[in-house]
Amino acid sequence: MDEYFDIAWEFVYALIQKGTSMLDHLLSYLHFLGPIPVIFILAAVTVAITRVLKKYIKTKRLVTLEKDFQHWLGIREEAMRCEDREKGKILAINIDKAKLNKAYYDFFLEGLLLGFITFYLPVISMATYINEAYRSERLAELFGRDYILKFGDSDPVLIGALFCFIISVLLIICSLFIIKWIKKHYWPVGKNPTSDFEQGQPPEVIKRQPERIAQSKNINSKIILRTKESTV
């Protein structure tokens, strides 16, 4: 068994070395931009990879656990809508103890394990590469200074590549979240066909709008039938 583990580790180690050398070769064409743009590009690529993995990698167990959790959560919400508040609370507590808590923890743990594969593993891998490829000696060799950013003159605070990478990842994730929030609240996907009619109309007219639409459809169908009969 130990021999198989040694062979597997040698294969993984060789694969990591080839990937590292290939990434070094590709980044050598971008070093003229400076250290900050290169690290930001690496952070953007890492976030893009995590989003792709999160979108396409989803286990059957996670889907099943999510459906089970949503099912019992819906039952709990129905119990809380009971007219008798005390009875509804008792039913909700029984549902929590019997099924919902277990369904939630199973779904949470499965999502956490999957999140480690789809998010944390790519970020940690890239952070490890940056910490090794852009250490102080390497930065001095490539860019003429052994730091990325410097704050202060008398007692300067030097910031390395790893810290800049983490900050870049956080900024990109926050920016994507803000853009998604803005699109959801201020960029409507489609226009409601009844919005022009409802604008400026009293509530009574708006409530009667579905009845008017149904009546107009019935009238149109009758007209079509009469025209067909007349042509025959």
C-alpha cells in the first residue's frame, strides 16, 4: 500500500512542478506590467476558476440534501402560519428536533466540503504559488525591489505579494457581489407588459384588469369563430 501512495505522490508532485513551470513561463510575458497588475490578474483568474467550479461541480448528495432541507423548511413555515400561535410554535419545535436540524447540518457540512474543493483549494493553491514565486529575493530580481507596496518613509510598512493577492481576491469578490446587487435592484431584466396600463391608474381599475383581459380574449375568440362560420 505504501508503494502505491509513493507512486501517487510522485505523480502529483511531477504534475505540480509542470504546472508551476508553465505558469512561470506564461507570467514572464506579463512582468513588464509590474507586480501589482500581475498579482491582480492572478487573483481574477483564481476567482473565475472558483466560480466555474462552483457552477458545474455539484454532487448528487448535495442536491438531495438541499431538497430535503427545503422540504422540511417549507413544512416548518406552514406550521408557523397556524392560526393558533402556541400550537404552531410547538409544531415548529417538534419539526426542528425531528428532521430540520439534522437536514440543515447535513446540507451545511456537504456544502462546506464542496466549498473547500471549489473555492478554498484553488485560492490556497494560488496563494502558495505566489508566496513562493514572488518572495522577496524573486521580487528584487524581477522588479528591482523586494516588496510590492510601501507605506511610510521613516519606518515604512512593506507589503508582500501574498497579502496583495488576498486583498485582490476580496476586492474582486466584493465587487462582483455589489454588481450583482445593483443588477438585481436597479437593472430590470424585462418590462412588465401591464406596467404602462397600471401607471397612474386607481387600485379599483388595476384589480379589474385581469377580468378585462379575460373578457377581451373571449370577445376575440367569438369574433374569430364568427368569421370562420361566415367564410364557410
